[in-house]
Amino acid sequence: MAMATMTRCEPFRDSLPLLARPPELRARAATDGYLLLRGLLPRDDVLSMRALVLAHCRSAGWTDVEAPMLSGRVLAGSPPILEGQSEAWACFYRLLYSRRELHAFNQHPALLAACAALFDAPVLAHPRLIARVMFPGTARWTTPPHQDCFYIGGTAQTWTAWIPLGDCPAELGGLAIAAGSHRLGPQPVKPAEGAGGHGVAADESLRWVADDFSAGDVLLFHSWTIHQARDNRSEDRLRLSCDFRYQDAREPVSADSLHPHYRGPGMEWSDVHAAWPADEPLRDYWQRMALQVV
């Protein structure tokens, strides 16, 4: 099992009311290393994105066509599909990644406004976004405790937005945060079982926070904050989520963060944008910004 045992686990603090008081929002972020913003996104917008992802899952043959599509029910007897581990996944991901709607979701006005309040600065939404589909029965592939700074590079003041695409009760897993762990700074990285293949030590001194999520909730956390996924313990349902990264646009950004996720054949920007209109504003938007690329 890749997930670390959480000997102490408390509920999240909801920081949505602090968006109206940005200095208090930034003070809480500095203390906790995370901000849970319950209901930040309109529920219908999140469910529309859920429907888009599940339509691709259904086309891939992963879900039960007799069940309501939004249920995300896995086809009985279907083997789990692991992220990045098969051509079936690669084909699914290429098709999903080319959808303009997914990239527009990364630029949702509510997300950009929340990050502007957090940074008190102009915001860069990293174009390298991530969509995740976690099957049941894949505990060994649960993302282990880690810090995103290892994967992101650039400024340490990059924050990740983890967004469940639909209601995410405890049995589906979700994400757990080690509150205040960003104050430890970057930790030694070691090989680890689970998605990503790397992790950090998670000793018993960490104070974990976790909870149920509803469609529309957004969990923001600092690139040094230790966090982990929780096992999908459902019998037959997919867990869907997105990872988006945001930073002060004036701070350094890694060149890797300006490329697609799982870059490779069929996954360059020319492939992703191939069917988009030539005048689509989302196309290569970061190239029109004065960025410090490192």
C-alpha cells in the first residue's frame, strides 16, 4: 500500500469566507500550507467536466453503459487501468488532453480570482495540467506522501489546486494534507511505490487533515506541503480529479511546466491544439506573457 498510515487525522478548515479578507487568507495559508475553499466552483461547471471525462472513459470501454454515466461505475470484470502504464491509458489521455474544455477549466475565473487573492499578484496558470482517473482496487498505486516541488521546479511559491470532479466521500479516497508541513522546507526524496514513483518520509509527528469533498470544492496547497492520496475503497466507482498549478506570474517558472503532461508522441502542443480554432485565446497563451523561464 502506497498510502501512509495517518495516526492523527482532523477535518479541514474551510477558508472560503476569507476570500473577502485577503490578508487573513494569506495569513492562514502561511500557517497551514493549504486552503480548502468549499463550493468555490459552481457545481454545474464541475459536473460538466465530470461528464466530459466520463464520456471518454465510456468510449474507452471502462464504464458500465447500463449505469448512469455520471455514476462513474466501472464495467464489471474490467481490470484496473493504471495511469501512464498502458497504451489504453495513453490513447484515452491523448484524446482527453486535446479537449479545449479541460484547458478552459484550468482558467476558470473563480480559480484565477482565488489565486490572485492568495498571491496578491498577477497569476500564471501553468498549462501543464493533470487529469486523473483512479480505479478501485488499486491501493498499491495510490499516490504516496510527497511534495509537489520535486515535480514542478521553478518558484517554491507555486500552489496546486486539487479539484475532485464530483462528490468524493471517504470511500472514494480524495486527498490528505499534512497541515503546516510546508514549514519543514524541501524534504529528501526517495523511491516510493505508487503513482509518481517518488515520495518523502511521513513520520508520526505530522498532523494530517482529510475530509469528504463535494463537487465545487477546491483544495489549494503549497509546493512544499506534504500530501498523499487516499485509497479508492469503493467497489465499482472511478475517482476523478484534476491537478492545476498556479503561481505569481513574476516569479520563475520551470520550462517543464510549460509543456503538456506526459509529453511524448501525440502529446506536444501542436497535437493538443490541432483541432482548435487558429484564433483560440487559450492556444499558447503563456508565450504572450513576460515570464522568467528557468
